[in-house]
Amino acid sequence: MGMKGKVALGAVVGIVVIGAVSANGGGDGDGGSGDKGSSASAQRQSGGEKDAGKAEDAGKKAAFAGDGDFEVGADVKPGTYRTTGNTDSMCYWERAKDASGEMDSLLANDNVSGTSYVTVKATDKIFKSSGCNDWEAVDPKAKGNPAAKMAGDGGMFAVGADIAPGTYKSTGNTDDMCYWERAKDAEHSLDSIIANDNVSGTAVVTISASDGYFKTTGCKDWQKTG
């Protein structure tokens, strides 16, 4: 079942990466990098937790466990949730429109290292989580002490809470393994993605104050330059 999810993930994210690279006219990424973009959904937080300004979350109770199938409305309330501290892409989650377990029921999914945010909608039926650290409810509009740097393999950062808007640079990336994504929300649908790319060499991205989240995996650390 986990493998089915990974295959679907690659199909969904890969299409977006290819489209984004083509629209940008190439650059360091190319149309063949879509598969790498799909694996880029796996994120690692590593030491970036502190940089992301999440110390204030210590002591919060988890909303639900990191393993199990949860019925939306009964076991899990609609809302935005976060899991942190995951390693080696062993955390897998899935939003589904029914409990059939079939591929057609899949709405969104991800393999996670580090941190992930997910918005569960009232129209979702099932939320699956496997091998993840516990999930906690978060306020997607909350502001914190946003950092001016982030771990390049750190996962998903909330703009305005974890990281400040601005222009960031990551240097020394190789083999198109650096994947970044600007997202307007945490639904993880195709419509959620504002822009994304696979990069070799130096990556420069301007994160807007209106962006919801920034995802990064396989990159060298990012530093705010403007």
C-alpha cells in the first residue's frame, strides 16, 4: 500500500515540475528532472528546526498519532496539522476521498523527512499516516519569529511563522537534486504549487509574503540575501 502511494506521488509532483521547468525556459533544471522533483517531496528538517523558530511549540499535545487510518470528522477534525522530526523519508501520509483504498480515492500524499504541514478538508474521508511522528494542530495564520535561513533539506516551512519572506540563495547544489517549491497552501494539490524547480549549482528564490509555505529538499542551506 505504501508503494502505491509513492507511485502516485511521483506521478502528481513530476507533472508539475516538468511544467514549471518548461514554462521557465529551462535553466539548470530540465524536463527530465520531474522524477527528482517527485522524490523531492521527501523532506528532512535536521538542524533546521531551531532556525525555523519553532521552539514555542514545545509542550503542545499531539492532535493524533503518526500511525493509523483516521476518519475525518470522527477521528480527525478538518484543519491544518504538522509533523516534525521525521527522518529518512519513512513518514508517509495520504488524504483520501473514500475508504476504498483504491488509487482513484487518493487526493494527495507525501513521503516526509523533517517537517510537513497538511490541511485536512471537511470533504476528505480518510487521513492515513504511517511511520510519522505525532501530528499537532496548528493555526495556518499564526505568526512567529521567522528565521532568515533554513536547512536545505529541512522540509516544509510556513512563511511568516517559520521563515521570513524575501530572496534566498542556496549554493553548491549538484545533479539537479535540489528541489524547491513555493506553495499557496498545505493541501498538496496541483493547484497548491505556485512555482517549483530542480536546480544544480546556485538556486535563487524570492518567497512572497503572500506565499503559504516553502518546501526544500536535497538542497544546500538557504540564506536570505534580500
